[in-house]
Amino acid sequence: MGDLKSRIAYIKGLAAGLNIEESSREGQLFSKIIEALDLIAEEIEELRDDYDELFEYTESIDEDLSELEDDYYETDGDTAEDEEDDDVITLECPECGEITYIDPDFLDSENGQTEIYCPNCERMVFIDDQEWDTPVETIDEEEPEEEGKS
């Protein structure tokens, strides 16, 4: 922006150095052109200031939106390795159908026998006597096979 204003100032100096009288037709023409250039330079400066302000505002809105997306979609930078830590074992109570979620690390403790009770009806839904041959991570409820299928 400074370059534009300096060029306009240079043109003003040239016009003054040419000793053209402002009362002549050429003088009036140069005077009006220089006035128009000054107005154009001022408008461009205002537009540039408005642009800078809007750019900062847009960046602020973008940052706020990113935070909202992170909160909404819970994308806090979890990687595939982190997702492995988030695995849980899901158990359904045969009595009331309540779903119970268990952290596999809870079952890996060496406290001996672990019993899990339904938080709704207090019926035992899982017992871990640590005599399993299958690792805890592979315990899943398998879908029953369709009858008549060989």
C-alpha cells in the first residue's frame, strides 16, 4: 500500500514540476486525475484493512469450529494404538439384558478369581478363575450358527 501512495505522491510532484497552470484544461485534467488516484488509494487502504480484519475473524471462527468438531466427534488425536487401549469386553446379563462393559486390564489382574455382577439386577454375569486357555481379548459372544447349515 505504501508503494501506491508513494507513486501518487511522485505523480503530484511531476505535475507540480511541469509548471502546468491548474486553470488550463490540461491542469484541470491532471488535478482531477490526481484527486481520483488519491481517493482510489484511500479506498484500497480501507479495503485492505477490512480484509485483514475479516481474515483474522475467519481464522478465529475456524479455530472455534475445529474445537467444536473435536468435542463433538471426540477426535482428540487418538491413533490406532490408542484405540487398542480403548477396547472393552461387553457382557449382557442373561436375567435382565443390561449391558456391562469391562476393561480387559481389570481381568488381567492377579488377584485370583474375578466375578462380575450385573449393576441392575446384581446377578453374576462373568467369572474369571484365570484357568482359561483363551486370551481375554478374544472372548466374544459368537453368533449362533443357523440350523440346517452344514
